[in-house]
Amino acid sequence: MTDVVVRWTAEAIQEAIQKPTKFLANPHWLQYSQQLGGITQLYTYMTTMPLKEKEQLLLATLLQYPGASVDTYTQLLHIHHATFHRHQKQLFEHLAACLNSQQVDHPNHDRSKELAKFYGQPIIGREQEQALIQRLCAQKEIRLITLTGLGGIGKTRLALSVVSLLEHSFNHRIVFIRLNEFDTKQAALRTIANKFGIIELNKHSLLQQIQEYLYTKQLLLVIDNLEHLVDFDQVIDHLIKNTVSIKILITSRKVLNLNYEHVILINPLDFPDENIYNWQDIAEYPAIRLFYQCATAANANFQITSQNISFISKICRLVSGIPLAIEIIAAYIRYLSIEDLYTNIQQSLLDINTTLTNHPPQHKNIHSIIDWSFQQLDPETQACFILLGCGQSYTWDYAAAQSWTQLEQSSLNRCLQRLIDYHLLQVDGSNQTTRYSMHTVVAVFIEYLFQADAQCDSVMQRYYAYYAQHMQQAATKIQATSLQAPIYAAIKQEYPHYRRSLTWFLSQPSGSHALELIRSLWRFWLTQGFAVEGYGWCQQLLASQTLSNLELARLNLITGNIARLQGALHAAKELFKRTLGLWQALEHSEGIAWGLANYGLTAVMIGDYAEAKHYLAQAIEHTQKHNHGSIQAICYGNLTELALEQANYADAAAAAQQALIYWQTHNDLWGQATVLRYQAIIHFEQRRFNECKECLEAAYQFGLLAGDHSLIGMLATHLGALAIHNAHLAQAYQWLYQALTIHQQLGDLCELARTLEYLACYYTTIHSYERALTCLSRSDKLHRQTQRQRSVYEQTQFTALLDQVKHTLGSDWIGIWHLAHQQAVEMQILAQP
């Protein structure tokens, strides 16, 4: 902005153009022109005014041929003398009016700020990207920056927001050019030239003229929607290489692949996953904030509440946090409730049209955004992309893609590269194995094409077979090594595919394939928090009645293990009884050993100690006779449990030692951690607290390596109990809260009940007696529900704690106890320090 305020007239315009020497002799106009950068910059400024097309042509002619005769002008413009004089007068008058209305602006002023305001409210969730672009622009050696991402991701708005932040960093100005309106390179060059007031001359190419004009300028050129023009990367390359200091900021769905290009991938806005429940935390996510911003623009009365926040979250997840999609959908708040809106977009996500009139045609709906990128692909890449649609929005690796598409490596590599370049695929190389995925909206788009493809059925057959074999290989690895945590992490990545495959196998006439997948998955279900789901799959297959006796025996054994973890002890005992009968009828030695061991352990937990001792003795004898070493070690562990329940610590120590010999010989981390846990309990009961701590810490490390969350939760409970004894209350709370969280996630009701009793001990220690009583009441309810028998020590501790709390609270304890018993008390509330 100039400090000199002037009043333009038609006469002053004519003098500036036709008699510049006389014009500059006036000190007032001279000062004004100098502040703009000279008379040439003044002419350039004039060309940026909003003139009519015929006025722009006349002005360009006058500036290109200064001082020419009227005959020359009329010949160049193909008009009569009278018409020329009339048009010239109109031009000077209109130009004067435009310049007077633009006193607040001049060529150095960043007009993109007005564009940013035109786009609406402040940009949300792009602070990191803004800071990165600013840092790159400040580095002298960096001259080309490309903002790239899927259509509708917010590249244009981000570029405009950054331009407004950089307005004082460039001496000559910032120029914003949108290319989506042009279909030829020459038309785009003419627009750029017009922005700088460059008049096209026949003796030089327009690109050369632009380059010469920009040669020494310190200027930021922002080019929007570059992907619409083919070969425009050559123009960018020429301008960068043949100028001194200009910088170019590009927005494009596709990068230029120039060796000095700095690429910034613009990702969708962060949105909450389905495991976040606090609605105030959810409301802070950028995608939710954008939805609120757009919804209140459509309906000023709209508010985020604890009742509607879940629907907003689901909408943001469904559209993958893509800003344009959120903007399109949120505008419908004017017409629909949030619940009805969510129902509608579930049915027709891609085809909901924008109600906003200032969206360009390519942003009419989500389908048009994705389809534009799809149409840029060659036929082979399109065909590959359609086949990859079988993976839906889940992540997958290169081997899976090869299996589905059956493409040769070179062809698949080329197709994947093209899909990534157009942001139809996302790539994650942060792990040892590169993984690929699609945004949910892209997956929905391609699913329609995949379902209609002739190869759909054969590809899905390959898909199911691939993941069944993949899971069997993972299960084999689990059995072959005790370092299982990385394997479980890998299984978790692929689990959505296993789940889809299992659904399909269960729909088939034979249940054999479903059983094989269940046999591969059940340890994962038990140890990683999927027990409830796994139990449901097992029950569904049991109801199918399509299995042989051998298959039924195996399925009953798996289902019994899951039922026991969930605290359904009598159901588990019945399942183990059935499986033992089937194994005995089949004379299956290993199966009999497993049946005896599991039946005996379940009897221990119920409190049928005589029956447990009988079956475990049979199991030990059977495993010794048939050389089932690992099952024998597990049986000794079960005998240790039995001895501990009865406070027989000498027998417990002897049985634990027998198990430890086997596990150490075979370097089994899970087995060693289990036995160390038993030994820690023995040390604790015998008041050897230092030895107890050493055992627990070693067991915990082994448990982490083995990846068994159930075992880790048990050890956290014991570490919490030890910390209470040592008066390390802060540590006690942390360990018990960790244990509580793990047992909740696993659905392990028996261990949850045990942890609640230690938590009650913690609250009693800090004199929080009402919380202590709530924990005791909830634990008692879980014991009644599971019918698990407390050990001698646990029963003594429970009784002592309850008596202490009763004595402190007096008659009030009865109401608190019954209220906690009747209500589903939230564990998060119980675990607050």
C-alpha cells in the first residue's frame, strides 16, 4: 500500500500512458510511481484492473505501441477512428474509476488474502503444514514446493492461508493463478502474462517473455490445480532454471517429479477412532471442528452435544476426514437431523451433491472427485485398481496384491506407483513391510466397480485362500517361537482380512475351512482382547453341525479355553468334558492330554479341589507315558495353581520347579514367565518380598516378549499388590490401573475380580473407604457370576477388608454395597486416583 493518496482522472490516465515524461514531471505523480516501483510497475498495475475484454485489448495495444499514431491503432484493432476515440475515452474513465476504488491495493499487495476470505472461515487443523511451508519458503535454495493430495483434501485453501502469512516476505508480490479453467498450456501462459502486465509479442515466445520479466524478481508464484494441464511441468522447469530467485508454490493431485521439487503430502484431517468416548475430547479433533464450522454456517442453531457427537464422529470416519466431503455433508444440517443425515450418507455416500453454488463442477460430489483421478489412469492400472478393491479400506501388503491381481512384478510395481501418485492408494513404509490402503471413500468408489467386474468371484476366492494360508503360517510361527509379541502385532494388522475370510468360510456348506482358521486364531483371541468375538465365532460353528468328531473335539477345546477366560467356568468345564470324551473315543493321545489338563484347571478355579487333583494326576501320568513334554509342563503349572489355592506352598514350589525345568530347557518365555509368577506368589506368602519382586520383574519382561496380554495383566496385579505392601502407593495405583484396563479389554472376569480386590486394598490404605467398598462389591458380583472360588489367602484378605470398611462406614455400607452390586459400575471411575 502506498503512503501517497491520489485522485485519478481520465486525463491523468491519458497523460501517464501517452505522455509519461510530462506525467512524471509532476512531483505528486512521480512520488506515487516511485513507491509502486516505477512507471513500468504502474503500467503493470493498470493491467490487473477488472476491465472488460475490449478494454483490456485496447490498453494492451496502447502500452505495447506507445506514441503510435491513431491510424496505427485503428489498423491494429480493426476499428474506425471514431470508434477508437470513443473506446479510448471509455477506457480512461473506467480505468480511473478502478484505480480510485483500489487505493488500498497495489501490485505489492497480496490479493490472495481476499481470496482466502472469500473461501470462508479460518482454516482448521493445518497448523503443522502451514509452518512447514513457511520454513521451506524461507530457505533460499528451495524454489519449488508442491502441495499434493486427493481432490477435496484442502490444497487450495491451505495455499491461500499460507500466502496470507507470507505477504511481507516477497518484495515484488505474490501472484495466485488458478489453472482448472484452462485446457491448454498457451491459455494458461496468457493468464500468467496478463497477471504481470506482459503483452504478447510475435518475435518472442510468451514463455520467454514471462521468464525475462521474472528473471530478477523476488516473487512467489502460486499455481493452483496444476494437474489439469499436460506438460505444464516443462513450463515450471523452464521458469525455475532461467530465473534468479522466484519461488513457485503448486497445488496438484500429482507431483511433477522434478529433482529439486519439495513435495508436501496433504493428508485428511484427524478424526477420532471409535474407541474414544469422552465427547469433549472428540470435539477437539480437526475433522469434528470443521464439521461444526460448516454446520453452523448452514444452521446457526446447530450445537455439538454428548447426544449427537457419536454421529458426527461416524460421519467424519466415513468420509475419511476429507475436508470437502465434510463441507458438502455438513451443509445438509439445514435440512436433516444429524441422525437422518448419517443414515442417508451410509446409503449414498458418493452421490450426495453439494448444495453450495460456489463449488466447481469437479467438486460436485465425492464421486466426481475420485472419478477424475480414476479417469487419468491407463487401462491396465484401472483394471489393477478394481481388483485391489477386494481389500476394501483395510491395509494390505505387496504379497497380498500379487495374490489378488496375479500381475507380474514389473506391471504391479508400475500400477501401484501410478495409484499412489494419484492418491488412490496410501502407502505406509514405517514398518518392516510396506503396507497399502485406501481412504474409506475411495474404497466405496472402487467397490462398485469391483462388484461389477467379471473377475470378482475368482479374485475373492484367491483373497480368502490367501488369508487362510497366511494365518496358518502365523500360527505355525507362534508355536515355533516364544518371542510372540511381534507375531501378534502382525496378526492384528491383518485381522480385518481374517475376519472377512472367517465370515465367508462359515457361510460354506463345510465347516472344515472355518475350523482351520479358528484353530489358527484362537491364541490371538485369548491373548489380545478378542475373546468375546472369538467365542461368538466358535458358537456359530458349533451350531452348524457340519463337523466330524475330530473337528468337534478340537472346536470344543478352543471354545472351552475362551469360555474359561471370560469367567464362564461351568460352561467351560462342560465343554472340556465333551472334548475329553471325544478324544478318548478317537484314542487321540495328545487330545486326551489337553482334555485332562484343561478340565483339571477349570475344576481348580471352581473350587472342586478333589476332582481337580484326580484329573491333573491322570494328566501327568498320561503325558509322561506318551512323552507330551509341553502339556506335562502345563499340567505341573496347573498343579501349582491347585496347591496355591489350598495354601500348600511346599507342594506349589515343587510343582513349579518341575514346570520350570521344562520351560528353561526349551527356552520358552511364556512358560518361564508363568512359573516365575507362581514362585513370586509363594515368596509373597512366605514374606520373602525381595525375591518376590525379582521374580515378578523378570516374569513381566518375559510376558512382554511373549506378547500374552492376559499374563501381563496378572503380573501387573501382583506388582500392584507388592507395591501396596511396600507403601509405594503411586506405583501401586499405576500397576493396578494397567491390570484393570487389560482385564477389561480381554474380558477376563476372573482376573478382573482379583484385581478389584487389590484395588480395594489400595483405596483402604489411602482411606477412601466408599471406593474400596464399591470395588469389593463389584468383585463379589463377578465371583458370583463366574462361580470362581477364592483361594484361602484371597478369602482371608476379602473378609478382612470388608470388615474394616464396614467398621469405618458404619450402617452406610449396606446402601453403598447394594448400589454397586445392582449397577454396572464404570471401571474408569473406580480407577481414579
